[in-house]
Amino acid sequence: MEDSKPVEDEKEQIIKAIGGWGKYQLQRCSLILIIIWLPASFHLLNMVYYTAHTDFKCRRPLNSSYSMLEWEELYKYDNDSSGTPQLDPCWIKNKDFESSDEEFIKCTDWEHDTSFWEKTIIMEFDLVCDREPYKKFTQQMTFFGLMCGVFSGGLLSDRYGRRPTMMGLLLLVVVSGTASSFTTNYPSFLLSVWFTGFSSLGYGTVMYCWMMEHISGRHKTILGACPHYCFGFWGLMTALICYLVPNWRHLQLIFSVPCLVLGLAYFYIPESARWLLLNGRKTEAEQLCRTIAKVNGRDLGPDFKLTVKAISQDSNSKDVKQRGQGLLGFLQLFRSPNLCKKTLINYYMWFSTALIYYGLTLNSNSLGASLFVYQAVGKALEFPSITLVIFLLLKAGRRITLMVFYTICGLSLILTMAIPLNTFPHEWPIVTLNLLGRVCAIGTLAVCYIYSSEIFPTVVRNVGLGTSSVCARAGPMIAPFIAGLSVYDARIPTTVFGVVALAAAFLVTFLPETSNTPLPDTIEDSEELGNGDTFWNQFKKPKQDVTVSFKKTNSDASLSVRQC
């Protein structure tokens, strides 16, 4: 008996109905590309300014008769490597203080240089001297929030829909960001930045998901990378606003309250047609498809219907076993050798990319260039980087693009170790190589989003992307510790990042090329995808061609395949 025609995937039905690209997608996606990473840009990149270095000294006692010069004579001085005395602002001579056997005692209150920065969290919470290590908690709590947010955002959007989740996360950004500007101690500040981290990137991730569910073909490749233009633009705006308003409390209000305007997108962007269909709201999904198709100039006809892909009720069905999510779905990623290899390499790609990019962006304030110049130039260079990524993705594919960017990133950062310190004005060769590595890292980050969605099969794609994102958030949490190695040599952190990048470039050579290939649906499909396809196999001498013919099961058609 002839098998019935299989039901198409829900997204394939919708794309076939509305078209992979049209006027409707152009209108909605243009808005998304403008605002998608706006909250994340403000609340991720602000920390590099909030923790900006300023000079500080032990505060003179109230009603003190000491002049500033007399007071500085009481400071402790330590000789640097050249023998030049350097003031140590953490210690003061034991004079007019409680009696002690120590010649110097630790300062407990400080005066900060406010010639430019009116107030940073370093000044506000005295994160200096013994408390200086605490300032890295700002970055760690933010990215811990991101880690939880991107994972929870996916679960919430799958449960309650894309639109309500976007609105809820946006409101949380506004509330938590505004509340942080009124915090009175460092622990409460850290709690507030956890919530802003949780909601800001989650908001953009749900928008990204909506966009990918309504486009296909080459437009999916292009728009998959375009959101990073948004990150670059609002990163520039963050630098400009921080320059004009050098007070972290005022900045938090500026970065949070105006985001309420983004809530208007709720009334412009509809619910995802795919989510409606998968959640039993078939009539609404069909009506939305008709609306989109009409705007796109397509006629669906009165008989247009959508169908939910049925799952076999057979307990031994592979579909039943493979559609497991959560822990079951996670374990499925490692049960097949080829998929396990691709999964582990993919995890390292996300980890290394985020580690390098945020390590260079948020932890490189002492490399000679002005903080604002370094950040602004770095953000401006991301525009040509993303443009080059899109071009290479369309012309050369995913694997070569990643290899090129990882290799250039690694070599440029490792080369910084060969350049002597304190030789060039503002350490410009090191800063230049640092910026080159940084723009290459944003390029690899853009490719990771696209590549990963094509490697994981449909049945565990959400689990694969979610766990990959968790690996990405772990990288920036480790970055401050690598940046701390600069106490031995300012070039060591960038060199470590360079080694990490070269390792990623090598591992990518063992991944298959996925451009112009069908997305895998099952574990078996993913296992077969790229089996034996590595960068190195291209250089092997091909075997003699052998033609094999065999008959399809339950079919009269014969199929010829060429084995190499």
C-alpha cells in the first residue's frame, strides 16, 4: 500500500503560504532590526563606563588642618620596577589615628577624582583597594542574568507566546533598570543588574525568534547577521550618552525609562503564526497567514488550511522519543557520534566567541587609548565586519567564514605579545591589534547564530540553541579573571584570548558546510548531515568513482548515487 504524503513542518507550511520575503516582513523586520538589541546594548555596555578608572586618595579627616601637600606626605610610597616612588592610595601613615604598632594603616574612606566622571559605581560603593575585586561582580551578575534570561525567555515564549513575553521582559528592563539608579548599596545594585541582564537580552532573543520564523532563504542568512548592526549602532549611542552624562545614576534612568516607548511594537508585531498553530490556535494562524499573504500580494484562496504535524502514537516511534525536550532532549545531543562531535564544537564556538568579544570590550580599559575612543572606534568597525560576514556567508559558506575570522582574531591578539610596552604613543599598535581581534569576534558571533540553527535537528533545535547560549554567557563571567592577569603584563589577557580563538579556528575545520543544505529534522538526519565532511577531507585524493543503483522501498523509482 502506498504511503500517504507526509505533512510538512509547520514553519514550511507558513512560509509557503506567506512567502519567504515580502512587504510585510520588510516592514516588521525593519522595526525589529532597529530596536532588537537596544535594551541589551544599553545594559550590557554601560558597565565599561560605570567601572571606569579614576584616581583616588585616602580622604582627609573632617576638620583636618592638613593642606593637600602635607596630607600627601603621609601616604605610603612603593617603588615601581624602575625604582620610581609610586603613591599607594590604600595606606596612610599612622598619625592622628588610633594608636597602633604599624607604621601605616589601611584607608577606609577615599576622595575620588571628579574632574570628568561625576559619579561611577567605583566611587559610589568604594570599590577600591581591598574591595577592588568586587567590581568584577557587576559583569558576572549581568551575564549570569543573561544566562538565565535567554534560557527562560525561550521557555516563556514557547508557553505564553512571543508578544506577551516580549512585553513582559521589556517592562522588567524598565523597572529593574530604573530601580538600580536608586540603590543604596552594592548588593542591591548587583541584584538589579541581574534582573536587567535577565530581561534585556531575553527581549531581543524572542524578537530574533519571531523574525526567523517568518523569513527563509537567503534573507534568513542576511537578517540572521543584521541584528549585530543594531548592537553596533546602540553601542555607539551608549558611548555618546555616557560621555555627555558622566553620572551612573542619571545614565541608568536614561537607559531605562525611555525604553517604555518600545512597548508600542506590541501593537505592530503580531503573534508568531507558527506559535499559534503549534498551540492549537489554528484559525488565528490561518487568518494571520491570510493577512500577511495579502500584504505580500499573494492569494491563498478560500481552501487554504494549515495542518499540525502529527506525532505517531506508537510508543516505539522515533518521533516520540526524539521530540523530548528538557533533559531528554539534551541527552539526545550526545547519543550519536557525529551529532555529539558537532554539539561539543558548537558549544566551544559560543563560549570562545563570547569570551573574546566581551573580554576585549568590557575588560580592556588600560591598553593606552582613551576609553571613549577605544569603545567608539571598536563599535564603528563592527559595521564593516558584519557586512563582510554577510558577503562571505553568501559566497563562501559558514565554515570558511568562521575559520577566516577566528584565525585573524587569534593571530592579531597573539601578536600583541611581540610588541614592547611603553614604546609607542598610547600603545597604538597593541590597541590596533586588539580592535582587529574584537571586530573579528563580533563576526564569529554573528555566524554562530546562523550556523548553530542549521547544525541541530528540528527535534532538539531549541535545546541545542538554548544550551549553546548558556555556554556563551559562561565566557564573559570568566573574562574578568583573565583580564586580571594584566597585573603581570598588560598583553597577557589578549594573548590568552588569541590562543582561545586559534583553538576555535582549528575545531571549526571538523564541522560540515551547511549552506544550501536542507535543515535536519531528526537525530538520524543530523547524524548524516556532514558525515565525513571536514575541511581537511577536501585535500584528500578522491577515490575512483563508483556508481551504485538501488530501488527505493515501496517505490518503482531507482536512485543512482556516486560514491567517492
